[in-house]
Amino acid sequence: MSDPLASLRRAFLTAYGLGLLLCVVWPLVLEGILVRVVPQPGATAGELAMELGYTFTGLTAMAALFAVRRRAKVLAALPTLEPIRQPGTLLREILLCSALFELSAVYGVLCYAMGGPGAERYGRTFIALPALMFFLFVPNWSKWKAASGR
């Protein structure tokens, strides 16, 4: 039988690596290709982009709030799970948070594409947010290990 802590650690490294790929590497790639691939409309679309920007800001904040609340619940419930279920739970939670955070980059591309010259800054900010949110809101290994009760 494999060591439950080793199994939990392996699940963490897999999920954290995929989360880094999704929330850090992919937004960097988007930043690099944004100007070359996504056409920008003229300045007339700026007002629509600003309105959507407010909506995107709210959705991004709600994703972060959801992740923080869920993280607290999952970390508190982790010791009550069977050791065999803990790695799957850890993997699911990190990937769920990563996917929620990555939505901000999608909002950034949409904002950039719809907003005209003035929306570039907002679009790029939305694209950069997943990395910041990932590092702030996804628990590191020591928190998962402590929560597992081992």
C-alpha cells in the first residue's frame, strides 16, 4: 500500500503544476500574442468595453471570493475524508480554482478585442490577474499537509 502522504503530495504537485500552467504560463503567452492575433476595433467601442470591464471586474472578484470561501471549507473538511479520497479532493480544488481564475484572462482578451486603443491597459490587467490570484488564493503544500492531519 502506498504512503497516503506521498499520494497527497503527488496530487498537490500535479494540480499545482497544472494550475501554474493555466494561471501563469498561459496568460504570459496571451500577453505575448495579444497584439499580433486579436484585432482592436476603433475608439467608438471604448464605452462598451468599459461597461463590460465593470462586469468582468465583478465576476473576477466573485471568483476570488468563491475560491477563498471554498478553500476554507475544503481545508476544514479534509481531515474527515478517508485518506484515499484526500488526493482527489486536493486535485479537484486546485484545478477548480485555477479554472475560475483563468476566466479573468478570457475577460481580458474580450475587453482588449472590443475596447479600442484605450482598453489595452484593462485587457492586459485582466490577463495578468490569474497569476496573482493563483499565488494568493491557492493553498501551498504546507497548508494542505497540515489540513490532512498528517
